[in-house]
Amino acid sequence: MIIAMGVLLALVALLGAPLFVVLGASALFTAWHSGLNPAVLPSQILRLSESPNLLAIPLFTLAGVTLSRGGAPKRLVRLFNSTFGWLRGGLAVVAITACAFFTAFSGASEVTILALGGLLYPMLRKEHYPQRFSLGLLTASGSSGLLFPPSLVVLFYAVVAGVSIGQLFLAGIVPGALLLTMLSLYSVVIARKRGIVKARFAWTEAMPALWGAGFDILLPVGILLGLVGGYITATEAASGAAAYALLLETVIHRHIRSRKALIEIFRETAVLVGSLLAILFVAVGLTNLMIEAQVPMHILAAIERALRDRWQFLLLLNGFLLLVGFFMDIFSATMVVVPLILPLARHFGVNPVQLGIIFMANLEVGYVHPPMGMNLFFASQRFEGPVWRLFVAVLPFLVIMIAWLVAITYIPELSLWWRR
């Protein structure tokens, strides 16, 4: 019966049923099969609604949507182009950096690919970067900023895992910068091989670009300093970020001028937050029912029999999370998977903060991993080409990202440097 129900729910999900409906049905079935009172579901939802960090989710989302709808993408591209464009391979570095910053703001790789892809792809082709390289670069860079503040993914993990948001943001700086460096070095090598001509540096372009995007750069810096220094809470940081983004786009840069545009931003934020919270509430109820039914304990006992040490556990964890990245978006995976792997990680001595970085890094890699990586399909839609062409284009970047994943998995100091 369990197998039949699992197959039925998977089929319903594939047919397009909302994820929270599938998770809710799974929770009710788990309660019935385990002889538990299904009233635990609303009680867990009530407990989660009292979390002091929950209010930060809609506010950070509002900040990201406001910047996405405003002029932030073009301002960031202009700034990084004036800063790095004079290097050999500078435009590719610009694309990587701009995508990373924009993903941190928006919290979604698909938004980055759709918003910046149309802007950066023609620029790369105009500078004679190979078509395959350009497609692979933009597809891989779409999720490269998920570890940087004010990423919603980091906030979601912190809420679900019960860890410090400030510590998570600190932990993501070195791994995130390492990935950008590795991708940039590869881009420079390709540019040298292709003999791509360097642009000239001009102060007349750099200073106006810095003035235009400087306020955007200050946002993640201010959030990080405020949280790490203990000057503000996550909710206060989110409130300030939302107010700052609205001020930036409506008063300073005036990209959002009409009441209609402002209403559309709030509508889009409400729809996005509503869908995320629906998944969050139901997923938390499901995972608590699984804990009541001792599912994690049974998994732990099976893993203890099969594995001997921490390194084997991390290898198995990476393989499992890569598979999760094929089939689930990063928010859904955070709700469903994190509560199940946390006790296993603690048993094998993995710090919950490092686990968060490993978890998010795996899903970053899974986003570009053929054949089911979500970024591949978003890029196929944006660049109007077959998905198989992106399979080939993304392979060199995928190799780099897997090497990066191995490094941050087995060198904990990369994530836990802030503890020294």
C-alpha cells in the first residue's frame, strides 16, 4: 500500500498538481498509516508561524522583486563591465559576477537567466565568444549567487534548520567567491585561446557606473554587517532591505514611477510568498509526522550499518542531493529534505552550518546537471534552442562546479572560516 500510494502521489505531481497538495496528501497518509493524530499538522503550522524569522521571508522577497522589476540588472552589468571589462576575458567575468549578484537579490536562478540572459548573450557573441561557451556560461552562472546575502535560499535553510542566518551568510562568502573565481579563470583561459581583444578602461564610464550601481552593492554588504555584528535581527534586516529597494527604484533611480507598476510588484510578491509559505507549512507538518513515526531513526540505523565514517556519509549525501536537485526546486527541497538529513549529519559530526552550504551547493550543481537540471530548461526557453545543445555547452562548467563541490564538502574550513 505504501508503494502504491507513493507511485500515485508521484504521478499526481507529474500531472501538475500543486506541490503543497501532494505534500499535504503525503502527510495525511503518513498520519493514517502510522496511527498518529492528523491534528499534529495544524499544531506544527501554528508553531512555525510563531518563528521570529518567518516575517523576513515576505520582506526579503519584496526587496528582490522590486530590484528585479527596476533597473538593477542593467546597473549591475554596467558597473561590472566598466570594472572588469578591460581584462582578457573580462566580459565573461562580468557575466558571471552580474548573474551571481542578481541571483542573490532575486533568490531564483530562472529569474536570472530570463532577466540577464537576453542582455548578456548578445554582448558575449558581439565580442566573439563562442556560442557554446556563451550558452554554457550563462546557464551555469544562473545559480552561482545562491550563497550570497540576501539570498532567500539561505534564509529558508536557516528557518528550517534552526541555525543563525548571520553565520550562514558568513559561511557562504568563501565558497561562493571560490566558485566565481574558478568559473572566471576558465573564462580567461578560453578568451586567451580565442584571442579575444581586451577593452580599454575608462574612468569616464567607471565613475558614473559606480554611482549608478553603488547603492545596489551596499544592500548585501549592509545586511551582512548588520546581522553578523548583532546590530539588527533578520526581520529588521528584511524590513530595511524592502524599504531600501523601494526607495532606490521609486525615488533615487525612478525606474518604478506609476502606481500600477508598484501594485504589480506587490501582487507578484504576494503570489510568490503565498506559494512558498504554503509549501513550507505543509512540508514542516509532513517532516514532523515522519519524525513522530521515527522515519529518520530507521534511516539512521540503516546508514549506520552501511557506512563507517563521516567521509562516506558525505559522499552518499552528495549523490542523494544531486538527485534531489533533478526533481525539486531548491525551496521545496529545503522544506522536505533538510529536517531528514539534519539528525544524520549531527550523528556523523557535520556542523549544521557547513551542512547548509553543502546542501545549497549540491542543488546549485543539480540545477545545471543533465538531463534534468532546471537551468537547462530555463536557458532552452530563453535562448530558443534545443535542450540537448545546452547539455554539451554546460559540461565544462559542470566539471568545474563538481570540483568546487568536492572541495567545500571535504574542506570544512572553507565554510567554517569565521569560527577562527
